[in-house]
Amino acid sequence: MSILQTVRTVTRPRHDLMESLIGSDRLSNFSVEDYKLLLSTNYLFHSHLEHQSHFFLSLKDENQEEQVKKLDFLNRIKKDSLEIELRAMLPVAIFQELKQQENTIHFSSFENLLGWLYVAEGSMLGGKMIHRILAQNKEIPLVTNFDFFKNYEEKTSYLWKSFKELVEQTCNTEQKKEMFLEGAEKAYLYFEAAFYKAKNILQ
Ligand code: HEM
């Protein structure tokens, strides 16, 4: 089984859990409060992950220059579009509280970082579907332009394809595959924790 098939299989229960936390079966009836929670969770997850990734990648040595180039990290930034929406939708004090949450992400290796990014990049595939349903919702289109979902939309397939190639090329030993899988597991757990943190801040 390829590493991508493996990660998909072993993390499926975690994916199902995220779907039920968010409420994938009631997206068409989502309230504005539900949407704020969805964005705030994504904000905690992506802003922390992007910050740590940026730092980690800046320390990489010349041997990994090609891989870092292929990752095309700057093209994958989601934090800015999330900030645009949240600044417009949340009271300033609440947004500040979100911003002040402690970032506890760290990576043991480049392959471990790729495991985290697998979850971040893969989540944008479901994001396409989420956007399509929310765009038909009666309330949400009245309060936002969907900057976060729209920002990624047309480049989702291209970025996902090149990310998968990079993972196949890079995670080519048992040890590297283990580190990758560990990163993906941790990323799902971080997203779950971000959901409860955001819920607590917003209520
Ligand atoms: C309402 C919530 C969600 C829905 C409806 C949803 C739906 C989907 C769908 C339909 C796909 C497959 C898309 C395709 O193959 O073209 C997918 C893939 C994926 N989603 Fe989600 N998703 C949701 C939330 C999340 C969250 C919160 C995360 C991460 C924290 C996530 C991570 C992933 C990953 C990593 C993949 C790629 C799986 C693979 O092919 O290896 N999803 N999602």
C-alpha cells in the first residue's frame, strides 16, 4: 500500500470525527454562529501550523532545497483569508483572544511536517464541498464573501496533486513513513483541540 493510501486508511476514523464535530450533515442549515466556529477553528489550526512551518522551513539545509521549492509553501497560506473574514465577523476582543492562544505545534523532521500538512491540504478538498453547500445556505452568504474557501478553490486540485507527489518522493523509508503518519495523527488531534478552544472563546 502506498503511503498516501495508508494515511487515508488509518486516519479515516479521525476524519469522520471531525465531520461530526463540525456537523457535516447540517451544513445547509448552518447558523452564522456555526460558521464563526468553523472559521475560528480553522484559524487556530492553520495560523499556528503556518507559523511553525515557516520557521521550520527557514532552517532547512541545501540538501532539501528542491523539496522545499516543490512544497510551494507561500502559495498554501490560508491564514490571511481567515483573518479577513474573522475581523469582519467577530468582536475585536474575541478575535484578540483567538490570536493569543498558545501555539504548541512542533515537528520532529521534514517528513513529520509533511504529515501535518497532509491534514491541512486535504481539508481543503472537503472545503470545496463545504463552500458549495454554504453558498446555498439562506443566512451565511449575507454575512460573508467566503474569502477562506474561495481563496483556495481554483488551485485546490493542482496543489493537492503536487503535494501528493512530494509525499511519495520524500517518504521513501519505513522511518520517514512513520514520522509522516505521526504528523498526520497529531494534526487531527490539534484540529480537534482547536475546535473546543474556539467553542469556549466564542460562547
Ligand atoms: C464538514 C466537514 C468536512 C467534510 C464534509 C469533508 C469532506 C471531505 C471530502 C468529500 C473529501 C474527499 C474529497 C476528494 O477526494 O476529492 C475530504 C478529504 C479530506 N479531508 Fe475532509 N471534510 C471535512 C472536514 C475535514 C477536516 C476538519 C479535516 C482536517 C482537520 C479534513 C481533512 C481531510 C483530508 C486530509 C482529506 C484527504 C483524504 C485523502 O484523500 O487522503 N476534512 N474531506
